[in-house]
Amino acid sequence: MPWLLRDEEVLATLEVAEDFRSRRRGLLGRDDFDGVLLLRPARSVHTLGMRFPIDVAYCSSDLKVLRIVTMGRNRVGRPCMKAACVLEAEAGTFGHMELRVGDQLEIRD
């Protein structure tokens, strides 16, 4: 499983959803989630039908964090037109990681 890093520091395990089916499912139907889910390509997300609130980080194609929001259940997120992908995690996860707008992230296997 890949890892999400910032400045050589491992932040979390990473699950990648790059095809239509896996992006569509996302975190739906899960009671909790350890790690971070990468949806690529994506510019917006929703939490309709989700069982828990999530942290969302909109990122550029090179994984620079453009915007971070926390979304409650059954919400539709505002699109980020400059985003190429989106990171999702259980609410509070990005705070524990101290993830900030402008952070440059990296994926390693």
C-alpha cells in the first residue's frame, strides 16, 4: 500500500481511487477509515449517504494542497477548479497531521 508523505515524513497510508467505480464509491458504506483516500481526477466531493464527517484537501496535479475543508454528513462540496485531485480522511485527521494549504505532498510505494 502506498504512503502519503510531506518533507520525508510519513503522514498516513494511502488508498488510491483512479477509476470511475472506485472514485464513485469513495468512503461510502464505511463505518470508519484509517488513512487517506486519494480521488484522482476530482475537483469536488460530496458526503451524501456517508456515515461520518470527513476532512477534504483539494490538491494540484503535483499534490500541492490548495484548500482544506471539513464536511459534515450529507453535504455537497464546492468545486475547486484548480484542483486535479482530492484527499479524503475522517474528520480531524488532517488536524492531527498538521496539514496546511501550501504543503507539498508526495506518494511513495
